[in-house]
Amino acid sequence: MRKSNIVLLILLVISNFCYSQEQQGNEKPNIIIIMADDHANRTISAYGSGLNHTPNIDRIADEGAIMLNSFNANSICGPSRASILTGKHSHLHGVMGNGFKYDNTQTTFPRELKKAGYQTVVFGKWHLNSPPGDSFASWKILKGAGGQGFYYNPDFISSNGKETVEDGYSTDIITDDSLDWLNENSENPFCLFVHFKATHVPRMPAFRYLDSYVNDTIAEPKTLYDSFETRESYGAKAWMKVPYKPGKLYEEHDFSKNIYFDRMTDEQRKKWHSFKDVETLKERKLIAEGKLKTDKQKRSYAYQQFIKDYLRCVDGIDDNVGKILAYLDQHPKLKENTIIIYASDQSYFTGQHGFAEKRFMYEDGVKMPILIRWPSKIKDGTKITTMVQNIDLAPTILDAAGVKIPGDMQGVSIQPDLITGKDIKGEKAIYYHYYDHGKHNVPRHDGVRTDTYKLINYYTDNVFEFYDLENDPDEVNNLYGNPKYQSKIDELIAELALKREQYKVPKEHFKKPYVQSPNHRKKKNSKKKVNLKNKTFLKG
């Protein structure tokens, strides 16, 4: 009897253990996706540039994984966001440029998560030409400025049709809304999108950061004064140089002609100019002293003004990432079962090649930051060097949630890499395709990038550029036509053809004349007067 009792006890313990393990295995992870806009990899200190310090974003990498070779498929806001949602390239999800309509009925990973019982919700910037639709149980997105929204006192529209104006700074408001939602809704599995407008133009930092970096000189990138000597003329002719725009004093501004300043109360405008007028006076002194005469002097000065406001916006993002991480720290059970992803829709040229934009397939245009923390699954400090793209995020998230990946998604799950910390062996190539012909004077082009080489095809003129990334990481030496590299060039031309076929890029995209994005025509700003002085925030 005693032996049988012991056997029964052992079986009971094993049974309970197995049940417990099964229950833990079946527990669906929560997902928080924090997304910035135009956030350059080199302005996240985890990527090692040393330009600035982002301790909260870095913490996601320190306690999880950082993607060291992550790229987008089409470096513009709308197309990249649609690729992240659908796991597809632009020609399949339909958003080839910012003016193209987004089909919000198509398969997306939020829709698949919702079917699987997840609460799906988005706060902040959406910037697709259709509302989020029924992929999301609820949403509250920025409205106005062509879908970009405003930094100060922004407009929002919600899934219930309600339109409001919120008092304050957009990055802070979006975070607070997200945390309020978490307080009420974290008992059941959720996928929460926290989408910031920052660091998009016009870069308007929070007041608390307007005096940051004032006495600093930020290091210039090597290619700030790039002449594009060995390359085709497209880069030199693009309208995306770091802009030199002489400042104005407070009394010189016509606020009625600036929709961004027009958002502010009189008190906010005066506070803004109490910082910015100091810059303007310094600039006028430099002009009087003859120190802003040459193009090089102007670009150097413009770079400092641009990068400092950029970094101030980044500091506001990092602040708010810290708030979200602190909230999870205060709720240990929630933290333990929550995947947190930090990404941007694309990286950004922060002075490289003289640019302040994206679009081109050069490294800082095609890259994007991705950092992922998944407690108990991803080891601290994991570094993934495998090349991944934004189309891989959707299948990876579904895989992590235990949801079947739809067959029409073109990306692949990198969950095995994340959990094992090992890269997939063997060279892969990523495919890039920019469609928005003529916008910023950048032509259509596509191309492939391997671990060591890159081929760009400006196919409207049947022109190529080729780069050896190991020996020329700044992409200043176009080697297309160099006999020494001919076999490698031929190899990448063949790879480009294979990628076009693999991703089912229609052949007519390379033949027919390009039709400009349907919504690119400028529309007159239709402004609803909002009483910000008296803080009447409900509209309509």
C-alpha cells in the first residue's frame, strides 16, 4: 500500500507539473509596439554611434534583442507602415506612396490577432489614407496636417467618431492615453500600438528639451558635404538637403500662415520664442560677422540647428518609452508576459550625403531600428545580425502569439533567431523598391542588398549603382562598370531578377509611365477654429 501510495503521489506531481507547463505554454503573450517616425538608427545609442544617449530605448536591447541589420522595403511613412501591418511589399498591399489609398480590409497581423482573441488598439500616428478599420477593436489617431498630426495641442479622431483637441505635447499625450488604456484593459491578451509623430518634420521638441544641446557641437557625418562625384546625378539633384532657413523673431512671425504655430496658445508661442529667438539673434550675429557666407558654412550651421531639434525630439521619445517600461516594472506579472517592440517606420538621413530625408536605397534610407524584449524567452543582450525587413515583423509577431501565419504574407518569422540568439546561416538578400517617382526629385528605383554588396537600379533610365559595403560603408564609390567587380555585379543583377519574381512584382511597373500618387495635389488647409485659449477641446 505504501509503495502504491508513493507511485500515485509521483504520478500526481508529474501530472500537475505537466498541466502547469501546458498552461504556461498556452498563455498568450501581450504585445506592445512602440513606433516612432523617421527615427534614425544612429540616434539610438544602442546602435553604437555615440551621438546621443537613449537609456530607455537601450534598455529594451539590454534586456532583449537588437536587430543590427534591419531594413524597410520602401522608405516612406505610409508604404512602410502598410508593410509592417501586412507583411507584404508595396505592390501587393497597394500603398506605393503616401498618396495611395490603404485597403483596410486586407489581411493584417492585428486582424489575425483579433480573430485569435486579442484586444487590438492603436493610439497616435496612423498616416494611412484609410482609418484603421476593424483590424482594431478601438483606436484614437492623430488628425490633420495630411495625416501627420501636430506636435502641440493635437487633433485626434477616435473609432467612435469623436473628434477632440488635446492640450499638451503629442508624444506625452499618446503615451498617457496608452497607459490609461492599459490600466483598464490588461487582464485579457492585447496588442497595443503606441505610435509617435516624432521625429517627423516640422521637428518641434517639448518645452523641457528646448535648451538641450545649446552649448554642444554635434559631430558632423563624414558625408555631410558629399559631392556625389562617382555616382549618378540623382543624389546631387534631390531636394532633400539639410535646409538652411534663416530664423525669425517672435514679432516677425505671421502665425496665421503656419498651421503648426497656429495650434499653440499665445502663452505657448511666447515660451517657444523665448528659446528660439536666442538662436535667431546668434544667427544674425554670425551673418553680420561674415561667418555664414559660403555654402559650406551655411550647411554646417544648418546641420547643427537641424540635428539639435532632432535629438530633442528623440529625448522626448526616450522619456516616454521610460514611462511605459516603468509601468511594466510596477506590474511584474504583466511585464513577464509582455513582448515590447521598439521600431521606426524607417531610419533617416541625419546629414549623411547632405540629406535630411529618406527614400533613397543608401544605407541610412533603407535601414530601420528594431529592438525586442520578451522576458524569459529572449536572452539579455541578444544581437541579431541576420538581415531582416519590416515585412518580417507581421509573421514574427503572429508566430510569437501562436497564431497561424497567413500564406499571402511575404515576410518570414524570425522568432527562432530571437529565442536561440543564433543567426540564420548563409547570405541572404533583401529587396527594396521605391515608387514615388519625382517626389523630392527622387526617381523610382529598386535593388538588392546582401551582407557585403548593394545594387541599385534606377530603371526609368536603365541606370545602375553598385557598392562594396565592406570597403565602402559610406557608399561614396560607385563601382558599377568596374571590371574587377563584374562577376559580383552580374550575380546581383541575377539576384535582383530573382527577387522581382519571388515577390511577384508586376512587370508593368518597369514599363508603363509612372502615374503620380493620386493624392499628391496640394489641398487648401480647411481649418476648424479651435478655442485653445479657453481650452475648449471637444470639436464637432
